[in-house]
Amino acid sequence: MIAVDFGNTRTKFGFFQNGCCDNAVPEPDSVLAVDSSGFDTVSDWLNNQNKPETWYIARTGNLSWDELHSKLIQLRPHDQFKEISYKDIPIPIDVEFPEKVGIDRLLTVYAASCWRTFNALRFGLEPETRILVVDAGSAITVDLLAGGNYFAGGAILPGLSAVAESLTKISSQLPHIPTNNISFAVYPGKNTEEALASGIYWGAVGAIRQFHQLVQTTLCDAGLPNRVPIFLVGGDAKHLQIGLSLFMESENLFLFPDLVLSGIALTVQNR
């Protein structure tokens, strides 16, 4: 199967050769990441796959399903294309409007719940350990997998690039900061560029730490175990991991760049 995480700025394709195991979170055998405005390299990526495949698509980007389906069927006219809905994900969703939650958020939390089930003993976790899932892309989402194994909601922040873009609109005197200059920013900054990069980077790290602290405090107040691992997902995940690692034990930070794709594969297997 082919899993597709179609986002606003980037689309990731994951090819799963052998399906899922019953006791592990699957990882794609190969991954292709492209700009969401064009899929020219997808055919080359699948050049050796001549038999028809089934594609399962999580769509959060701006194209309608009809537009996206049309683009994909031009690439692979003999394949099948199916869109993943929130109704397909086998986990309770405790929010007001589940149909309005980004499907990528639901998929990562569902994959985290499967990971907790498979790995609790190995990593010394309680069966109902809460997990924060941080997906750092165009936006940064900080979602909570609750102890009762359900999606409990979360928070949405502007991503690193989005903040950098917005600051240039405040004043023409503020320069644009490339994302690679925000990957790990020093403080205090000694010039405007460094100060902007520092504010953008450490603002995101600080927000994630604050949400983590809120969950821990709530658990402490209730007399519950307060270990809360953080799962980092998305294009800027590895950058944020560096800053967070200064304040958290490494055993509570997990990097899963392709967790949306893994969540799609698990959903297909278990729905």
C-alpha cells in the first residue's frame, strides 16, 4: 500500500511493502517528500512498482478531494485511491467537532496509542501513560493522548516558518529568516537576525514545555503518575528535539518523522 500525507506545503508518500505486524508500529520502506503544488517525481519514485497499488490518503492541504484524486490518477491510472476520514480511525475523539480536527493530528495520536500498547513494558511506561504528540510543520500541533486511550484535543501554534513570515509583515525593517537559521538559535542574539531566530525557536520550545508542564501538573494534582513522553513528528521535529533535550530526559523524547504515514497504515489494518 501507499500512504499519503497531503499537507498545505508538503506532501509525503510512504510505500509499505509488507503491511503491518500485530505488535509493532510500521515504518514505510521508502518515503518521498515533495512540494504539495506538484508531484512530478512520484512516477520516478514508483518506477519499479508496476502492479496496481492501493493508496490511502490523509488530506489536510488546500486541494479538494476531486482535484487531488485527478492529479494522482493521471500518475497511476490503474491504482485505487481512498481518502482516510476521522470515522476510519479506531480511537475515541473527545472534542466538540471531530470532523473538523485535522486528520493528521488524529492519525499521529492513534499511532502513539498503538506504540504505547506495544512498548509500555519495554520503556517502563504505565498502561495509561499520557503522551504529548507534537507535529511540527506549517503549524505546530500539540495533542494529548489521554490515559483512557482517546484523543483529548490539543493546541495549534504557527510553525517556525509561519512565524518568520509573519514578522516581516510587522515592519519592513525586519529581515526574513530562513528556516535553516532557526533550527537551533542562540540566546541572546547579537544582531537582529539572531534575535528573531532566537525568539522564533525558543518561543516554540517554550510553548511545548508549557503544555507539557500543564499535563504533568494536572496528573500530580490527581495523584497519578506524571511521566509524559513527547513524540516529535514532522519536518521541524528534529530541530525542536535539540532545544527540548536541554530541559527533558532523553528517555521521554521520541522522534517519529513519519508517524502520520504509520498512522495511516495502522488505520487501514485495524479499522
